[in-house]
Amino acid sequence: MKYTISQKNWGEYNGHQIFLYELSNDNGIKASITNFGAAIQSLSVPDNQGNMADVVLGYDDLQGYIDDQFYIGTVVGRFANRIAGGKVEINGTSYQLTVKDGGFHHHGGKVGFNKKVWQSKSFTNEDGVGVILEYLSIDGEEGFPGNLTTLVTYTLNNQNQLIVDFAAKTDQSTLINLTQHAYFNLAGHDAGSILDHQLMLPLTDYLPVNAMQVPEGTLTPVSGTPFDFTEPTAIGKRINEDNAQLVLSRGYDHSWVVKKQDSDELKLAATVFESGSKRTLNVFTTEPAIHIYTGNFLDETIIGKQNSSYPFRSGLCLETQHYPDAPNKHHFPSTQLNPGEEFKSRTIFEFGINS
């Protein structure tokens, strides 16, 4: 095995040391992980000619992540996506979460997991090379009850998979919904629009949203709608159609149903293909949903790695997670975690070539 890992100091934040870990496998794939926001800072994979390109948006330095407003590459929690109203009831007790101006809790609150410093350590074993990151979210943080200990483990293996494992425990009943918020561009992080990428979602239902962009509560068939990606389809083919859901969200910013109930089963949730490089990305997950976001709020003022700009729709997020607004929709898979239980989920980003 030729797995390697290196660690370097990447700055300091609020008195905490920030590190950048670089992982590599036998095939030359490299992933860089930082303990600020548990972010994937870079991910270099080969094209059909063996040329490497970094296929995730990101920043060259720590300050970029401190200033970032788009969750680029980070882990989002304690509760990813949206909760309408921000007031939740857990075991008969009401809790008010921090909310945005629109009146909803969003992506963990004012200072979510994406802005936290995680404890970190690297490892190498027979399964690959990786980093384990840990964060203790204290009782009351952003309005959530319970001291919640969260572990994120990134593993890079020789099957060209970057595996993201989440685990969490709490000392009080609480809510949890974690996701990895990488923005992918398989042509390269600085290649511009992702609208020519081919997307396949082997999923027959999605979750339409209301004006607050939280699910209405119905699992709606994709058939006959612009949300039907059961066959590989260019992301941009229908994104500008006069469809109320697309207009409301400025593009795709919706969850598709992977499962209707929680289980440990790993299922294929998405496949992405970029014709210029022939790169493919398969996403497998144990999570019940995948949220597809087409970078509708990116713009050319966002300056990322190598002084490149990240314009409108230049990154594709494949956010595996539970259904948004699940605390208000009791027929959705539950996001409640109780003492004595352990939350676990796995997502695999698997890279390949389709020549």
C-alpha cells in the first residue's frame, strides 16, 4: 500500500490550532481535510488521460473558510437544511432554535458546525487513510438541548472512494441532521458552470417546498416533472423551465427520497458524469434523502482557490441527509436522538472514469 498522510499547521482561530491533512491513495487521488468546519478543502482525481484536477470548490487559506457564507466543503449541523419556525417540541418540551430573517432555522444556526474547530487525528489502516474529527456541541447551543458529541471520519481508500462516516451521542433527547456540503465540479473547481454535467438519480419521489423552502410534506412522484433524473440528464436541460418549484428556488434546491424509513442499508443515491474529463461520481448513502443544490446563490464575487471565481451554478452539492423540516413532519423519518442511542450514517463518494 502507498497510502500517505501529511499534516501541516494552517493557522489559528480563537486560540485553537488549525490543521490541514493531505491524504493520498495508491492511484494518486488526494484529499485535503481541515479541522475548521471539518471541511474537505481539496479533492484531486484523474480524468481519462490521467490528468489530475481538484474537483471541489474551496479556499486556499483558513481565512477563506472563516469568511465563507456558503458552507463550502464543510460539515453542516447540528441540524442541516431548514426547520420551519425554528420552534420544536421534543418529548413534550418546547425549544426555540435560532432562526434566520425568514423565520426558519437553517444549517445549524448562527454559528453552526461549519464554523467550529474540531479535535482531529489521522490514521492509516487496512481500509485506507483518513482523519477522525470530534466536536462537542454543548447543551443550549443554537437552542438545541443536550450535550452532543459528534464524530466525523473521512477515509480515502484504493477503490477511489472518499467515505464520510458520522456518529453522534447525546445526554438529553435532541435533534440531529448532519451533512457534508462539498460543491463538486467534475471538470475542475475553476471550470465554471456545472449545467452540462449529466445527473442520474435512481429515485422516484422528491419533496416539493413551500415559500419558506421547507417541504410541504408530500412525497411527490418525479415522473413528468423537471425533477425526473431517473435517466442521465444534463443538469441544465430543464433548470430554467417555468416551473413554480424551480422559480422559487432559483434552480434545484430540493431533496429526493432515497428511503421512506431509516435503515443501515447503503443505497446508490446519485451518479454524476462530466463528458469533457469523463470523470464519474457515484454517491452511496445510508441516509433517507439526498438534497441536490445547483449553486444558485454563488456569484462571480466569490474568490476561491488559485484566485478563481465561483460564479452562479458553478458547483453541485450532493447533500445526503434526513428530510428537511422533519421535526414538524411526524410522518418523515425521525431526526430525534435519545440518550443511550448512537446516531450513525455513512456516505461514499466514489470516483471513476466512463470513457
